[in-house]
Amino acid sequence: MKSTFSLLAAILLFIACSSPEKYDVLIKNGQIVDGSGTTSYVGDVGINSDTIAAIGNLAGAKGEIEIDATGLVVAPGFINMLSWAVESLIEDGRSQSDIRQGVTLEVFGEGTSMGPLNEEMKKEELSMQGDIKYPINWTSLSEYLDFLVDKGISTNVASFIGATTVRIHELGYEDRAPTPEELRAMKNLVRQAMEEGALGVGSSLIYAPAFYASTEELIELCKVASEYDGMYISHMRSEGGRLLESLDELIRIADEADIRAEVYHLKMSGQANWDKYDAVVAKIDSARAAGLEITTDMYNYIAGATGLDASMPPWVQEGGYEKWAERLQDPAIRKRVLKEMTTPTNEWESLMQAVEGPEKIILVGFKNDSLKYLTGKTLAEVAGIRGLSPEETAMDLVVQDGSRVGTIYFLMSEINVKKQIALPYMSFGSDAGSYSIEGVFLKSSYHPRAFGNFSRLLGKYVRDEKVIPLEEAIYKLTTLPATNLKIKKRGALKEGFFADLAIFDPNEIQDHATFEEPMQYATGMVHVFVNGSQVLKDGEHTGALPGQVVKGPGYKE
């Protein structure tokens, strides 16, 4: 009897050992680029539920879903270090323009964040909404992110808390320093956000009212984020005339607050500043050699996009949009603004002065339907139509549109763009929303970076121009930003990590969006998985909405 049982046990063991391993999803024969920067290899990936279960040679394994990735790159999902999809995801959670490029995590928070909000801020946000309308039923930043997930989104989301938002919460739009009590309240807001999962503190210092914040104020906020191992990330006070001084400020904040720091969309704005590249890199390298963790991100274009507020002095914008528009209708104030808009200065950052002329400024985002016919025209063209100077036209448009007017400025050098891509600490962000080519999104135009930033890197700069190798590019799209942000179990193809994957044809990956016709999806991304769910299949969106909130290192249950 004993020998019979032994024989039966042996048979069962043999069957168990010889039966094929089974996975929910099995991706076979792909070029594995795991995010580490090391040489790629041909292999397989097995996914169970939302997790990468196995990587390597999985010959004989079976999957409920099997994908033959022969000839395709299998990489971790990409991290968009600077996303403005905060409203576009409310309108359409599919995140079409980013998913079709392999983005699986949108990171928000350049200066402003979708919380914390007080009642006055909610009223203002509602009044300033454009084509996308939505109720504001949240108060904290974490409540907003949960709202997105509950509504349904295809990408994961994370956010910095905006230094500007915290300032408005306590001071409104006043040009003054906070009182000790107000600063204490601001720091408490940062503390709450960090414990709820914020990644750190984000600033955007060329705009009012962020412009009014002192270095010391920012250091105090960053000291709180540092307690939770957060990051300080900044659109610096200047990317042009005072670029080096602004970089000094960021480095000082990193040093005195003992915090990691990143430069948002590194650039040398305006032809007069293009030759500052070497000095900028030397300053960053020196800080890193001294032990500070300074990193950078960028978008892969020679034009930026913001609003006409970036062409007007910050003092005229004090008090918020209503006060700003009211002042622009006062003849005496208007005369002073006109003079300052046309007088070179390093006291504030004027993007209109940084471009070569008004023909290098494209108007792309209007709130008022009666002005939407101007979408896509240059400021020079509209000024010519109206018979006014570009500066007067800009002031009129801000008043008439009820907004700052979305604007593209041609500012950068292609040579510098290529050199920046090769920096070892460079990651990437679109600095844009994620849109569909349908519905309400057709009412505006956009910077092509919203549709092509990541595919442009992999197609134009990696495959065609060989600025950096493929493995390095994937590292900078995945493991590097995930490491900088201290995000757990994302940004790499590793067993036990979340199954966020981008699977693409390296010979076909391509951006198509142009400044003239920006609303064109990139091509060449074949499959995308987010948390183990297939969101893109054979280049088409599946409609899946598996996105989750990604928490920062200070998160407390």
C-alpha cells in the first residue's frame, strides 16, 4: 500500500512539474528593454492580475491572452514628468494622445495643483472654465486624484502640490510675504498633501502670484516636503536673461531645504541665451558633484506653450484675472504696460521679448467662442487684422477672451534640444494635456507636444538621428523618473512590479503632429498595458480604464 501511495505521489509531482506555467497575459519573443539602461535581449513577459509575474525565457508557458511581440520592443510604460491632463482626463479618461505614445503615468503639479482648494478658489475655478465644464466636489489634492480614478481613467496619475496653489489658499493674489501664521498654514497644507501621497512641491515662478514668493518662502515649504522624502520641482524664475541666477536659486533651495530638486522643461529661452547651455550644465554638474540631487526634464521641441500673461509684467496681474483685465482697460495703466512690454528687462520674464517677433507667437487657446476663429493665427497676423501693435492686441485679447489666452512661443535652439536629450539626468514631460481628436477638443488647437513628445524622442531623435541609444532613451522615460520621484514598483520591467508596459515597433514609432496641424496621433505604439489591463491593442484604444493613483514616498494610510 505504501509503495502505491509513493508511486501516485511521484506521478502527481511529475504532472505538476511538466504542466506549462500559466499567466493571464503572456508576451512572447519581444525585444526586452527593461528600463535599466542595459543591453536589450529577446525574451518573454508573463503577467498575472496587475503584476509582472515572470520575465525571461518562458518557453512552454501559456497565457489566457498571448501576444507575439516578435520585432517589437517591450518596455516599461512611460512616465510623463509634466502633464497638464488635469482637465482633459475629466472630459475623456482614455488619455488618447498619451496612451498612443506609451505613457502610463501622468504627473501633475507645475506650480498649481487641483487642491487644496477653499470655497473662494472653487468659485474662481468654476468661473474660469473654458470648453470643458465640470463640478468641483473635491477640496484636497488627494480627493481630486481619487475623483479621476472613480470616474475612470486609462493612465495612472500622481501630483506635486503646487506652491502657487498653497499661496493662493492663504494669501489670495496679493504681492506680499505671508505672515508667520499664514506661512505656518501653508506648511500645514504641504504636510497634509505629502501624507496623502503628493510627490513634493512644484513651483512655476514666472507667473503671478508665484512670482511674488521669496526664495525663503519656498525653502520653508520644501523643508516640509523634505521630511517626507519629497522633491522640489520648478519652472524657474527665468529661462532666459536670468537663467543662471534662477538656477542658483533652485540649487540654494535644494541645499537649504535638504531636498531633491528638478528643473521643469530645461531650456535656454531666446536666441540671446542659447550660448548659456555650457554654463547651465556646468552649474548642475557642480551641484551634483557636491552631493545635491539635481535633475532635469524637457519636451522635444523648439517652441514652448503658455499664455499671454507670460508677455506682461507680473504687477499688472496682481489680484487675479478680474483685477488684471480691469487694469488693462485703464488708459494710464495700459500705457505703462505697453512701455514695459516693449522695454528689455531682467526684472521679469517676457516671452514676447524672447521670441524673434510676433510672427513667432501662435494663438491656440480661446475661451470665448467669438474669438475662436483666430485659433492658429500668429499674434502678428491678428495685430495686422486689427491695425494695432502686437502688444496692444495681446492686451485686448486677454480682456475680450476672459482668459490669459493659450499661446505658443518659438524660443529654443534645435542644437540645444539635442544636447539636452543626451544629458544623463534628463527625463521627459509633454507639458500638455492628453487629448482626443474629437468632441470638445476640436474647439481649440494645441502644441504638437501633446500628441508627439514621446514618440518624437523614439523616432526622430533615437532611431533617425541617433542622439542617444534606445536603451538609454527607455531608461530616461521610465526608471530614471520613477527613481527620482521615489515611486515604488513602477518604471521597470521586474518581477513583482506593476504591469505597466509599452510595446512598440522601433522602426515605425513616429510623431505626426505639427504646429500647423497638431491634432494627429503618433503611430507605431502597438500595445499598452496599465496595471495588467490592455489599454491599447494593435494600435487602437480598448476603452479600458484601469488607471490608479500613484502615491509619493510620504504617503500614510
